Amino acid sequence: MDIDLAAAYERCRELHKRHGRTYYLATKLLPAWKRRHVHALYGFTRYADEIVDQTWELPADERAKRLTEWSDAFVAGLRGEPVDDPLLPAVLHTIAVFDLDVDDFATFLRCMAMDLTVAGYRTYDDLLDYMEGSAAVIGTMMLPILGSGDPAAAREPARQLGFAFQLTNFIRDVAEDLERGRVYLPESHLGRFGVTRDDLARRQATPEIKELIRYEIGVAREHYAAAAPGIVMLEPASQACMRTAYALYGGILGEIEANDYDVFAGRATVPNRRRAAVAVRSLLTRAGTPVEMAA
């Protein structure tokens, strides 16, 4: 592997380690040769997200311009053109190695562009349409790297796990998203509990908001339940990784419950000691053992 490619993979690994602590820990349980490819996918998705969110003080048209330029460089790389970027060579190499579906990447980038103009979603179906590109396709991108004896059967659980992880993030990050002018929880769900965007903006966990969060956790757990059968469909060497990610992301919901559904009191995280215990338990679990419901 040439120096530029090695540097690109390292750049992706650094982004993953810095911003994706839960999934980075889980990725350590993969065979070494697979890890860099997972880092590449994380780096690609994280960098696109940073263009949209970490430069949020810039005008939307400037952020859109940056995202378009980076997307165009990615497409040029897919055509085999030279790419002058510190990160893209890694994901382009990973796509080539696993013959990943480039439509998934195009769908993802379109959804990132939506975050520049869309500040909320009317119904859960509307949110699912967004999460199809922001989350479900990441599950299908990952599947060839993780490996499965029955990829067709494992595809839908992989999509569902993407939904579960993304919705967990949305529930945990209500306050953070408000700072960027966004509310991902659907308006129809807010209305069910008599909650408005203005109520959320006050950042006080009223009884109505707590009931809303309780409800959203239930919706997320439905996605976790639909995803669970897919983990035992993966190659045995990949199952410990995904058991760990499944349990730790699901554990975030448990932490929110333990905090009485107050998502404004602080960012819910699974304590380090429990994170390590989950990883060890996953490593010791026999491949093919059914996955317990995230809690």
C-alpha cells in the first residue's frame, strides 16, 4: 500500500477514534485486515457530516458549495481520476476491494445535503426517508466488509440496525441538534404528547417531553429487535464487533431511562467500565448465539 493510501486510512482511523468512541471500540474486535475498511467508511461519513455541521456558522450556500466540491472529487475518484484529498483515497480503495454499491454513497451524500435546508420532519415516514440515506445505507455499505453467508437475508437487518443507531443518536442529541436549528423527532410524535419545538427549545424536561422521549426509545427498540437476527448471519469473526456495537448503542437508551428521560441534563453515555465488560463478553460469546434485545 503506497504512502498516500496508508495516510488516508490513518486519517480515517483518527476521525473514527476521535468522534466515534462506541463504534471504534467495537471495531477493535474485528480481524485487523477489516478494521481499516470500517475506518474508511466512518471517515467518509464523518467528514461529510463535518462539512455540514462543524462549519454551521458559515452560510448554508457556502457549506453547500464545500459539500458539492468534495462530492465531485469523490465521483471523479470513482472514475479513476487523481484525487487530491487526505481522506478519499481510503474509501475509494475500500469500495474497489469490496465492490461496494456506489449508489449507497450517492444516497448518503444527498441526505447530507438535506441537512443544509431541512430543519424538521412532519411524520415518522418522512424521517425514515431521510434515515434511509443517512443510516440504512451505512448498514448496507458495511455488510460486504463484515461478511455474511446469506447477504440477501442479512441486508434488511443491517438496514434496521442503521435506523436503530441513528434514532438513538437523535434521541440523545436533542439539545445539540437544537443548537443547529434542527429537530429530528417528527412533528407528529411531538403533537401526540402536546410538545412543540418551542417547548424543546426551553431545554427543560417537562413531563410531556419525558413521555415523548420514552415513546421514541420504544420506537428505537423496535428497530433494534428487527436488527438482532442479522448479527448471527454475519461471518463469525465479525459477530463480536456488532454484538458490542448493538449492546453499547442500545445501552445509551438505558442511560437516558436511568436519567428519567431528561435529555437536557447532559449527553447520555455508557460508563467506560461497562463498555469494556460488554466488549469482553461479546468476545467470549460463541458465534451464532442469538442476540439479546438491547436494553
